[in-house]
Amino acid sequence: MPAMEASASYLRRHVAALVGSLALRYRRVVVIHDSLMASTIQDVLSAGNVESYIFHSVSAFSIYWYIARTAGKQLTLGEYDHGVFLDDPPPLEVCFSAEFLKFVELQYKFRHLASGFLYNTSRVVEGRFMEQLEKETVNQKCWAVGPFNPVKLPSPPSPNTKPPQEHVKHRCIQWLNRHPQNSVIYVSFGTTVAQTNDQINQIATALENSGQRFVWVLREADKGDIFENGTEVALPLMMLPKGFEDRVEGTGLVVNGWAPQLEILGHAAVGGFLSHCGWNSCVESMSMGVPMVAWPMHSDQPCNSLLVTKVLKIGLDVEARWSPAAALCSGRVVEAASIERAVRVLMDSEKGDGMRRRAEELGQAVRGSVEKGGVSTAELDAFVSHIIR
């Protein structure tokens, strides 16, 4: 946090100087900035021909939740789900540190300076929450211009030609090519989550006992000692139960280090995703039509898990009585039996098949939204038309 606060303060005068010089040369200057950089651009609007737009990299639902919580309102889906209230989102202080909340509150004070807001989402996913946010921002426009990740994977090169280096398939893709459709669950917790050794052992036991095929990306990217000369170093397999990889050979693959997540999710063999519910991971999973086992850890992840499980109904919680607030507060280990149950339900049950069908339908809608004439393409075109008016 000190580094973030210092950078925001340091950049303020430099951004003001840059934008000020541009404002003297051009009819209109448009500044698009991250929501956590609002204080940095507070001075640039002194020029009459400068407009700023806030980009939200998180879900519209999580922004709606934040606004509702800070205003002391109860979170509801309103008319869309017969007035069902969502009491599950944990308090803000559970998801974020006090220092981070203070920084966010500071940025929020400058929200009124923006001419509008851009969201990394699609109205086919979060249309109801975009409508709610538009009610909160009467004099400011909102555009849902996502997703920003590719929704179509590149075609493989011809078998008669030698593929360029960028088309050489990662070994996990080669492994997936040998397995049936929707038979593999992909397990990954992103780049900011570190599991304890106890938790890793519980996950390993659950995957082994479930009997389901899996690809498990195991890394600890938030520790500073896993990089040497800019290259990620494989984690020691001693963290896994003894003999684990030998016992799951053929049905499971452990990947130490980076893996091509979007390509994995887009593979026909993948039928589920055990995830921490970071928004980028959620959007990628939705884009590829893959249902999820939701295991949120911090920040906006509990909100995203509610969107996935309670609103979109394309996933289930890692535990039957999962409470984000209780789990985040306690930091306890989730037992193998609970993880195994969730994996089995998603991958081998009628309930899981229903989630898969809904996820596939949503994936088709998301992919269609960025096609010519799609709703996200139309929103982006509308934004461009607005700023060049």
C-alpha cells in the first residue's frame, strides 16, 4: 500500500503537466484511468477541453455491492429474482485490509469528476447490475465494453507445416488432447493466492479421491523467491503427498509454473474450473462456457463467487455451507472431503450437467456480444462516438 499511495501522489503532477500540454494542442483530450488512480488525475480537469473516464477492472456486481455497503443498503436482486436479498456478501473490512479500504475511499471521493465509467463486463452477463449502477450515476454515462480477453482461440497450424514457436503447444494442451470432452477439471488459484502446505495436501487428496481427471496449476506467485533472473522456478514437489503424481498418472497433471489458462479453458476436454474467482478468471471461464467451483480468498472474489453461484447459477461453492465471511476471517483449511464433493458434483452429476449447459449458453452469448452487431461491440462503438462527438 505505501508504494501505491506514493505512486499516486508522485504521478499527480506529472500527469497534470502531460495532459495540460496536450490540452493546448488538441480540441479535446480524453483520459481513461483505473478506478484506483482517480486522485492522480484530479487536477487535469481544470482545462475545459479535458474529460476523464474511470475504468473498472472488477465486476459490475462488486461495484454495486461496494456502493450498497458504503451507503448502508441491503443488497438485492430486485425484480429479477422476486426481490431475493443477498445477505451473503461479507463486510468490506473482511475482504480488504484497513489500509486498502482507506485508499479506495480516497479514490471514491473523486468519482464525481469523471464523465463516465467503463466496465470490463458484458451486459449479457451483468445487465441487471449495469442498470442499477446507471441509476446511481444519473449524470454520468456507463459502458460495458468487455470482455477484453480473446473469446476465440487461434486456429492450429496445418499439420504439414512446422509451427512457429508461438504455436508450439504447452504440454498440458497436449495432455488434454488425449482426454474426452468435458472430462477434465482445471484447478488454478491465480497469481496472488498462496496456499499453505496443509491446504495443498487437502486439495491433492480431494482430487485423487474424486477419481476425476484434472489439470492442477500449482504455483506461489506472491512469494518473491520463486524467480531467478526473471524466470519462474518450479516449486518443489515435496509439498504434494508422497507418491501423488505417480498415483494420478494418466488421470491428473500437475503444472509447476505458468500455464495458458485461456487455452486450457477453451479446450473441449475441460468441463469445469476450480477457481479463486478473480474477475479475470471468471470472465475467461464465462467466455469459454466453463462452469466453476467457487473458492474465493479475498478482495472482490467473494462477490464474484456470489455472481457465479447465486445469480448466474453456473457454479457451486467449494463447501455446501460455504460462508465467505467466516472462511476469510478464520483462514481455516478446507477439508479434502468438501473439495472432493464439490468436484464430483460439478463433474459427475445431473446438477453439474445443468450448470455446464447454462455456462455453455452464457459462453455463446458472451462470444456473440463481441461480434459485429453484438451488445459489447455496440457499447464500445457508442463510447468512441461519445468521445469524438
